[in-house]
Amino acid sequence: QVQVEESGGGLVQPGGSLRLSCAASGKFSSINYMGWYRQASGKEREMVAGIWRGGSATYADWVKGRLTISTDSAKNIWYLEMNDLKSEDTAVYYCHGDDWDGNSWTRYWGKGTLVTVSS
């Protein structure tokens, strides 16, 4: 069984910063791709960023340099550094880890961590 768990959410003022962490544990072959999604109240879940084990990252167009994804792949941990936060960044942030067993991919999701941007 594989567990993926986020941490680091909370309340932050507009313009502030926050770092989310995600850790995978349990029995898996190789978490080769990791990422973050978010879902605001009343909206669909949307992709935020993804990163390959080797470090190559992709971002949603709206990120515009405010968010940075990184990984300590040896420890199966990945992060989302968020700066200059805005009220519209308020959402539940979900991480996922994609396990490659040599034949197929399996995506594991965390349960989410709430980020609230408010004064």
C-alpha cells in the first residue's frame, strides 16, 4: 500500500509565502513523476505544477513565477513553494505521486491540505 501525504497548509496573508510538502511512503516501484493540483470551492480541480524525478518541471500558465515545485527524489518528497499569495490562491491543494513499475503508471493522491489566503 502506498501513502501520499501533504503538509504545510494554513492561513496566510495576501502577499505572503507558504511551502507545502508531500511525502510518499509504503511499497512502490519508483515515483518518477510528482505534482500538485488545487481545487477552490465551487470549482474544478486544476493542475498547478509537475516535476520529473530528474528535476524537469512544468507549470500551469497562471503560475507566472509565483510558485516553484521541487523534489528531494531520493527521499520521495516534493515541495510547492508559493510566494506573493493572492486570495484567489485559496484552495485545497492535492499532491500526487506517479509510480512506474516498468510497464504501467499508477497515480497516488494525497487527501489535500487547505491553503487560505486572507487578511
